[in-house]
Amino acid sequence: MSGPNGEPHVPVGGAGSNDDDDDGDSFGEEEYAAINSMLDQINSCLDHLEEKNDYLHACLKELLESNRQTRLEFQQQSEQQNTEADVQGSQPPA
């Protein structure tokens, strides 16, 4: 049976050691399967978080661009109003 990295499973303690799993130092096939399952779940969660992060990043970039455009339009309107007020202020009263 192979370990998590494809290495052959060698019991802790080497050859001639006691084959009992009661010492708690060696992992059995069930433990490796449980660890692999947990790692798969963690990987899935991280993938999901990455997708959410990418989506939020795209939304924030869109919002930033929209705010920039709105600010530019507001500045142009403000400058136009100031120019019109200056032209009206320089005309003599009728």
C-alpha cells in the first residue's frame, strides 16, 4: 500500500518491529483516507473562496470605474456651470 505521496507504506520502527497499531505512531489506510478526504474538502472550500474572491474583485473594479466616470461627469458639469456663471456675471445688467 502506498502513502499520501505515492511512497510505499513503511511502518514506523522499521523491520522487525511490532506490527501492532496500538503505539499511535503509524497511520493505517483508514487514517490516510480520512486525511485525504479532509484535504479534498479543504481544497474544495479554498477553490470556492477563490471563485468568490475573483467575482468580488471584478465587481469592485466595475464599481470603481463607474465611480470614476460619475466623478468626471460631475466635474465637467461643475466646470460648465462655473463657465456659464462667469459669462453671465461679466455681462452688464440690462
